[in-house]
Amino acid sequence: MRAIDIIAKKRDGRSLTRAEIEFFVRGFTAGDIPDYQAAAWAMSVLLRGMDDRETADLTWAMAHSGETLDLSSVASFVVDKHSTGGVGDKTTLVVTPLVAATGVPVGKMSGRGLGFSGGTLDKLESIPGFRVNLTVDEFLAQLRDVGIVVAGQTADLAPADGKLYALRDVTCTVESMPLIASSIMSKKIASGANAIVLDVKVGLGAFMRTEEQAKELAEIMVAIGQQVGRRVVAVISDMNQPLGYAVGNALEVREAINTLKNQGPPDLTELCLTLGSQMVWLAGHCATVAEGRALLKETLRTGAALDKFRDLVRAQSGDVDVIEHPEIMPQARIIKPTFATRAGYVETIDAMEVGLTVALLGAGRVRKGEPIDLAVGLELGVKVGDCVKPGQLLYTVYADDEERLVQAQRRLQDAVFFSPEPVTPPPLIHQIIGE
């Protein structure tokens, strides 16, 4: 078997066999297939596509290109969630304790923020002392003993995906749906979860800008799950405006804690209940999704979800005092509110512009490994559809640098638009696939 023949076969629009895909992934991971051939193959996939079976075979090969976790020794059924990335998306901080509080084990490996999209690990590191880098043994022990763990992905997990993603980033092949889907799902499968709920974002602040794109990606990932024996549901959720009110690491942790206290923004609470109810249903913990939602609401009402978040923080060496005293997290030096100068209805809050503005303040990174400012960010005072009067708070900027503050305020002028007529907010949940 030769790499060049596999490239030519896909270039000509023919389906690759499982053996051919495994050969190519194994050779590329080992360094036997050079980058230039892998780039040619990725471009062939972008232009010619892959069918469901090919995409599942590619996902399975990448998932098994390195270490895989076997969670069966510590829990009989484990659920996981994944978001395709958005602005103000702190759902993991809420959903994981919500679900774990019902007795369903949640083991999640998360990532860091890049560009306009925030990362769960960065948010958690806003909590003093919180450890995100756990060994595999620590991950398994915590999942067994506490029923919840959120940690960074080990370098040995799906190494083929890391190599291929870096290559796609510089060869204009990032947009390939089979390659996007297999990248996401290979890491989830290697992480060992039995069921996965995917939050596929769509809109101005998402990588999928149209509903058609989001639906295509969701359907491919659900099909992969079916092919490889995982239970998968995809929720397509709106990202035309930021989720909740807070954008920025420490600010988002504070909002997540308020949500676990049953005092969170309506949209964040609703999305977390939607994702979480699918997770407990997939785990077989309830007969219907509606029953799962009722269970989750009860964990909010009784404080059980907040207690489970406390267990998570304590288990990973974080300071649990953050729950009642969020001021122990990093604090911005400059806090600058902006108020409305005229009446109207909020027509648009461009999530992408908000995310880029918060990154400009120092909360985001351009390249992996760059340090970020955990304190800076933005808190909205309004949402799309709100009726605004002169003097009403629009947003508050949290900054550590006067020049960046001015740049952020200038940029935000292009992020919020008003209408003289009433505006209907976009739907939060667009579609659920695989339910």
C-alpha cells in the first residue's frame, strides 16, 4: 500500500477503505508519510468529501492513533459534552455539575481559548489553585470518587488529530466537514465516554455561520457516533449574540456560579438545562428528556448542583471560597460602564465583535501557549430585543490598560445596533439532531 495511491484515489472521488485510511493515519502519525502528502490528501478530502463510513473510519483511526481511556473500571456509563466554540460560552462550568449531581458520572477533557473563542481551562484557572493538568490515574480516580472531572487533554490522546489540525490550519483545509467532525469526535472517543452531547454553535460568533453548515456538521458527528457505537445527540444553539451577559474568564466563572445558585441569565440557564437533560437521558438515568430536565431543575433548587461544583473545585485543589467570595479571583484595574444615549430596541449584539474586543483586552490569545489576562472582559447590560432608554447601562468594560480600554470602546461601537421598532430575539435552540 502506498500513500500516493491513496491520495490519487480520493482525488478521483472514490471511497477509501478502512485499511487505506488506517494505513494513512498510522503512517502520518509515525512520520513515515510526509506533510506534503498529508496536505495533498487533506485537500482531496476537502474537494471530494467523505461518506459516513469513511468519516467514521477516519475518526476511529485518529482516536486510536495514541492512548485511549477505558473508563469502565471506574464507572459503568460516562457522559461528555463538547461545544464547537462561542463567545461567553461557560456551559461546561454549569452543565457538568448539574448532570453529575443527578448521579450520572461526567468525565470531560477540555481545551484552552484561541482567538475570539474562550476556553474552559482558562476559565477554571481563574479560580485560585485550580489544577487542570491531571495524570490519567488522577483523572480516573477523581471520576470514580467524585463523579465529575474537568481537565486538560493529554498529549498522547489522539495525536494524529493534533498533527493533522496543525497542517490543515496552514493549507486552507480547515473548512472540510469530514475533517472537522473527525477531529472533534476522535478526541471524544479517545476520552472514553459512552455518550456525547454536542453543542454546535451557529451565527455571527460561531465557526459555523449558517444553519445549513451547522446542521451538516451535526448530522455528520451524530452519524459517526452511530457508526462507532457511541450515543450522540447534537444541539444546534444560537451564537449571534454572546451567551449570558459575561465574556471574559473570571467574569464567566462568577456568572456560572450564579447560574448554579439558580440566579443566572435565562439564556444560559435554558441552554444548560437543554444540554444536561439530553446527557442524563442518553445515560439512561431517566425515561424521557423532559424527566431529565425536571431532575436538573431539582438539583438547582436544592443546591445539589452547586455542591457538586464545590466538590469539583476541591478535588482539583481550587479555593472553594470562590463560590461565596468571587472577588478572590483576578480583578481588573479599570471598570468602565457605557450608557445608552438614546431610546430604541437592541437589534444586534455582534458576538464575533464582542469576542474579538475581549481578546483585544487581553483575555484571548493568537497562538497556543500565550499568556492571557484572566481578569479582563465585558459584561453586557442588555440583550437583543430589549427596550433601551437613555441613561440605561449597555455594557461594562473590565480592563487593565487605558489604551486597550479606548480601543475596546471604539470597537464596541460597531458591535451593538439599535432599531426604532421592536425586535424579536433569535431562537436560542435552533434544532436537536439525534434525540
